[in-house]
Amino acid sequence: MEHPAALLDLQNVRVMRGQKVVLDGLNLRVQLNEHVALLGPNGCGKSTLIKTITRECYPVAHEGSSMTILGQRNWNVFELRSLLGIVSNDLMSSCTSDASGLDVVLSGFFSSTRIFPNHPVDPNHRELAEAALRQLGITHLGERAVREMSSGEAKRVLIARALVHNPHTLLFDEPCNSLDISAQHSLRESMRALANSKIGIILVTHELADIVPEIERVVLMSNGRIVADGRKQEVLQAQTLSRLFGVKVKLARLGGLLPGLVMWIRCVKVEQVHTSSVPHTPLCRFTSRGSRSSMKCPPEARLSMANAA
């Protein structure tokens, strides 16, 4: 029985930016409709990996190195972008004009960030763009100028832009950067809904809170290499994350916060792992009585939360 081609299959991939090796000896295989998080500190090569997948960066040709997308080595870039929807901060910075939300979504058909006079928008384009806005519950943003939107609203418009081609997979590059708590929650709920609609999710982040319950596999990156890859319950361990981020990390796994879910609570004291002169940060304390709950954290701690299945 022939197995279907993997969405991504990278073997011994090396990528350079100028004279610097950014990815080195990287091996990664992602199946169709799989939900995967790539987690790592800033500068570890996560965004370069995304650019390699989307053919904005190209691997160095050397023996034993290969890269295929849906089983193919060579792709027309415009065809590839219609199969892999992209939601990135690079796109976000380009969408600061007076273009309307609907125009930005329509621009996905032309690999731009707005509609220009030479873009022939036909009724089918408009129908698909309006359907993408409806899917995310943001039809009210269709006529609003992007410059008048909040960052969270603009990010969701970019998700709609990525959906117009009905892609196999969506790639999210640090999706919650610059968003407040409410906007982060809305965007993560959108990711959850998309994952449950059978669209694959590849999430690139340095925030544990971005890893929604539907993401079951976590890949850790450091210095251009993959250092861990597996089920999130096995990979997201305090000792592993402490080594990865270079700070002392404490994790408490608590049940009952959401039906069928477990909440990972993280308190991080910003001190180097090898510094022993300052006591470690205590965990936040969660208490629950009936339908009421509360959480207390020490003032020196920084709290973030991530759902885990």
C-alpha cells in the first residue's frame, strides 16, 4: 500500500543568510492535516524555516540534503502559496494602508497586500473572499480600512486572506506578537476552530500560550537545529524548557480548568539557569471552590498559560 506524500519532508537541510548558517542539519517531516508547534527562543531559526518552506529562502545544495513539499522537489511559488496559507508579521507590516479588509483578503489571489488597478477581481474571487470572512465571523471588517483596525482584527483579516485558496495547511509565524490579552484569546480561538475544521496548522512561536489544545506535536529548535520532537506532554518539560530558553522554568500541570483540558501554568524568574544566588521563583497557586476559582502569583514572577490536551 502506497503511503500519501508528506506535506513537508526536510532532510539534512542547511540554509544561510548572507555568510551565516541559520539552519544546519535540520530534519523535519510533517504529514498532511497535522497540527505542529515549532517552539524556540528568538534567533533560533524558526522564521527562516518558515521562509524556507515558502521558498523565500533556499537550502544550500549538498550531499544527503533534500526537501520536498507534497512529494515534489520543484514548485511554482504562486501555486505553493495557494496550498500553504501564510499568516506572518511580515505581511502584517505591509497591511497598514487605507485598503479595506475585503481588499486585503482579495489580495491573496494576487500575492499582494491590496488590490491594484491591474488586478482583475471577478465575482468568484469576491464570493470566496466574503466566505473566508464569514468563516472567521468578521464580515463586519470587510468594509473597514485596515489602518482603522486593531492589531487583533488585522491579524484575523490576514487569516481570512490565507483561507481564500482553501489551503491544506496554515502557517502561523508568531501570531500573537503585539496583541493584548483579549486579542490573543480571540486569535487562539480562531486557530482552534481552523484546526477542528481539518486544516493543518504549523505554528511558529516562542510562547507556550500559543500552543492550543488541538496541537499535539511540539518541535523544539535551538541554534538552527531541532533538539526535541514529540508529543507535547513529553516535550514540554521544565528541565527541557529551562535549557532551551536559558532561564529557570517551573511547570505545574493542573486539571479541571476547562472541560477535557489540562492547563499548563508557567512562572519564570528572569535569571540565568546557572545562577544560584537567588532563590527560584515559586509556582503560582491555583484554588477552586465550586464554580469559583482564583490564582495567586508572587510579584516577581511572570505568568503565561497554555492549554494542553
